Amino acid sequence: MNDRLRKYRNTMMMGIFIVATLIALIPLFGVLGYVVINGISALDLDFFMNLPKAMGVSGGGMANAIVGTLIMVLIASLIGMPVGILAAIYLTEYDRTSWLSIAVRFATDVLTGIPSIIVGIVIYTAVVLRMGHFSALAGGLALSIIMIPLIIRSTEEMLKLVSQSIREAGYALGISKRIIILRIILPTAAKGIITGAMLAVARVSGETAPLLFTALGNQYWARSLNEPIAALPVQIYQYATSPYAEWHQLAWAGSLVLILMVVILNLIARFAFRSRSN
Amino acid sequence: MGHSLSVRNLEAWYGSNKTLKGINMEIAPNQVTAIIGPSGCGKSTFVRCINRMHETLPGTKVKGEILLDEESIYDRDPVALRKMVGMVFQKANPFPSMSIYENVVAGLRLNGMKNKQTLHASAEKSLRMAALWDEVKDRLNYSGMSLSGGQQQRLCIARALAVEPSVLLMDEPASALDPIATTHIEELIRQLKENYTILIVTHNMQQAARIADSTAFFLNGELVEHGPTSEIFTNPNDKRTEDYITGRFG
């Protein structure tokens, strides 16, 4: 009797887990499916090749916004990855307990939770107002500020996973700390660090709010990093809030491209760095 | 050739916890010295002081003197010292990102040795000494983690030997291994003492009796007794030693 009750309860429990999992899948595939269905029809070669056209002229695209997003994500990565990874190395390998690392850890936790629009406003005040114009540089900088705490935290977790016994093995061979970090610890944690960095890139490439105040958006090609530049999320926002059906179509197509970019980055993070593990 | 070690008034702390309370001990060259004693008696701390690994942990402190061939180890650079005093740990710890070959020559390669022939010769020599060569010679490029537990431990021994230290510290090197792998490693230790001074921490008293020339009994951070192994096991001077080896405590 007791056995039957136990089995019955086990089955019940598993059923609850399965239902919860299915519920979690609904929004995921719902969003994905909705964007694909609405976006795919407006997605053609023109979309990738052309600038936005004036209202009423057909065949406009978002080429400038795609390139703009790539440029700003690149700027953000060039700043955010080295700063984030090197800071995480300091926190794990040199100084786990002092007030400085505790302060940095606290700050990164707070910063990851801060709404990204605040980062935009800060950069707007500190950089855009001072330089006198919106720019790709300001946009990239804003994105890098969102990236840094994400990368610090993910890198730190990965470095902590490297067993202390591995570090000791290095010391015991008479290898200097610098070499132990560069040649033993980093290669051991590389896969996880890169995955974390890729996910941070994916996260910022969809950011809209901080770019509204920094990159602004642009209907044309930006001629330098020092002037307003288009970005996919900003363009999507502007088109989706416009009253024109044709622009709504383009906004759907832009959303699809953005999702594809994030999916591709995720896939790279997952599969490209698998090889070394065995 | 192995070098002699001379330990004088060695005290060591973890935070406020004093784990070594004034150790005086002479360790003869080219001999196997076993350190026995119950858990927490300071055996591991003791060997970790000899290659100055103890002080790499935060909150630790060391006082006293250790002479390696009449020269204080504290006058030497710790990184340079550890090339002379190798260490094998309780749990095999090959570098996960490296192949078998890269693991063996890690100490040489990461210290700047680039000559491929030298590296290769050293890898083969070290693996042969560690009695692992025949098992891995056809798969040197496999990950070190692909080996069994006993093989991994011999890989770590080979890795320590490749640096050509003169003293080898072994902190319970066989405690996680099956009897066959243990026999391999004990055989290896007997051969290695021709060229090395070996200090081995062990929980296994039969093992100490089998391989050690002299044995030291530690208790609560103190060295109770140190003498020829046969004497320690058959006719100990101290009542506590006798109680421990006859299994009355610990």
C-alpha cells in the first residue's frame, strides 16, 4: 500500500515538472514563431542591401542598421571583453577577499540588475552632451558598460571552477604565477569564458534603450564613428511605433534578423568551442 | 643526486590554528622517509612547508628554518626552489587542457624550454621512470584526463620528475588508488631513491614499512619520534608511537 502511494506521488511530482516545463516553452516558441511568421515575408535581399526608403517607396531595407549594430557591438566587445576578463582574473587569482574585490563584486551585481536605460542616460550626460553630438562611439561605450559586469561575473564563475589543485600543481612545478594563469588556468576555463562573453554579446546586441540616447539612429550610412548611427533595435522601435503598415513589416523583418544574430552567436558559443574538451 | 634536508624549529599556522609546533628533523639524502600520523597531525602541512606551498594559501604563516643542503630555503626564490623540490599530490591533478605529452613536459615547456628534442627525450625518460611509457606511448596526444586514476597519478609523478628535482615530496600519493596501482607506485618509489630524496606522507603503515628507510611519527603538530623504519615499527621509544602503530588510536 505504501509502495503504491510512493509511486503515485512520484508520478504526480514528475507530471507537475513536465507541465511547468511545457508552460515555459510556450512563450519561447510563441515569440519565435510569431516573429518568424510576420518577419519572413518582408525579408529579402533588399532588406540586407538597401537603406531605408521614404514612406511610400517600396524596397527599403535596414542595411545601415545591421552594420550599425555590428559596429557598436564590436566597439563594446573591444572595450568590455578585455576589461571584464582581466578584472575577473584579478578578482579570482590575485585578490578574493580584500575590500576592493568585495566592492567590485557588489558593484557588478548591482550593475547587472540596473535597467539599461539608466546606462544610456549616464552616457548621454557624460559623453554625448560633452561631445555635442550622438555617435557610434557613445553607443558602443554604453553597450560596453552593460557588458562588463556580465563578463566579469561569468568569467569569475568559470575561473572558480578551475580546481585549486590545478593551480597547486603548477606552483609545485616551479612555474610562475603569470604563466600558470596564462598557460594553465585560462586554457582550462577558456570554453566557459568564451561562452559567457558570447552570451554577453548576444545580450547587448538587442539593447534598445541605451542606444536611443547615445547612437540615436540614422536613416543613412554613418560616415564616421563620430556621428549618429543606425542600430537594429532602435530602427525596429522607430518603425514599429510608426503608423505605416509597410514599416511595420520591416520592423518584423528587423526583429527576425536580430533574433537570428543572437541565435547564431549562441550556437557559436555552444558548438565552436566544444572540440578541446576531449 | 638527492639532497639532504634539515628542519629546525619549524612552526606553521593556518590562521590562528597552529598546525606545526616546533619540528626538528634531519632528512638523509637518497632515502625514503615516511611521515605517519593520524589525520590533522600536521603531516601534509609539514611537506607543504618544504617546497613553500604552505605559504601560498591566504592566512598562513611559517616560522623556523629549513635547510636544503645547508642553505635556507627562505633565502631562495620560491619558484626556483620548487624546481628543486618536486611534489606529488594526494589526488592526481593533471592539467585538463593539456595532452599526456604536454602534461609531462609542462614544467619545462612553461618555463621556456623550446627545444623539441630535449622535450621529447625528457617526456620519454620521465614516463619510463614513472612506469607509464608503455601504456601511453601510442597516445601521447590524448588528453591527460583520458587516463585511469592510477595512470593519472603516475602521469603526475612523471610530470614532477621531468623538472629533475632533487627532492620529491609525496602527499599520500597512493591513497586514492587500487592495490595494483599502489604496487606500481611503491615499486617506483624504491627505484627513484637512487636519484632523489623522497618524503612520503602516508596513512598506510604497511606502506611505510614496505618502502621507507626511516619513518617519522607526527602527533598534534609535533614530531614524536623519527628513526629507522624497522626500529619504529618493532621497538618504538615512545609509548604514543607504539599505541598508534598497534592501532590503539588514530
